[in-house]
Amino acid sequence: MGMFVTEKAAGEIRRVIDEQKLPAETVLRVGVAGGGCSGFQYSLGFDNAAEGAKDDVSEQHGIKVAVDKRSMLYLDGTTLDFYDGLEKRGFTFNNPNAVKSCGCGSSFSA
């Protein structure tokens, strides 16, 4: 299945890459780390390259996405979106593997 990035999220990621003048080969790195108020928290960042042996790599809406294989156990089927509303603005994760998530939306338990 894999990890999915919506077109809206990809547009925001492209905007950040352009704004920060990052190289064209920049990869969006998505992961899971221990911590947060529910046990795990999502991580988003940029990397210079993906490692085919260690990462699940895909290209979506012109963005190269890398998820390390350990994190993919928790992120398989997850959709990364971008929300831009009056009350908040930022990336959101819709994770079917999350048993419980917190109010901040950046941590979960599986």
C-alpha cells in the first residue's frame, strides 16, 4: 500500500522547497519516533537522498517521498494532507493504523 501525499500537501512541500532554495533532488522524509503524548509522534523533514535498501521511496505529485522501513510499519496506508483554515494551518496525518491520537494531531498510539 504505502504512504500517500495529497496534491495540496505536495504543493505546500514544493513551496517550502522553493522558498528555502533547496536542491531539486530534495526528498521529503516522513517517519515515526517514540514520544509525544500518545506514544509515537510523526516526523517530517527534508533529506538530500533516499536509500533504496532502507527506505520505501515513491514519487507523488512531483515530490519524492522516503519513509524508513521501520516507520512504514506504522504509516502504511497513511495520507499526509495540508489543512489551511482560520483556526489552524499545517500538515495533517490520516493514519488508519492509529488506535488513539491526541488533540494536537502530531502523536498517536498503534
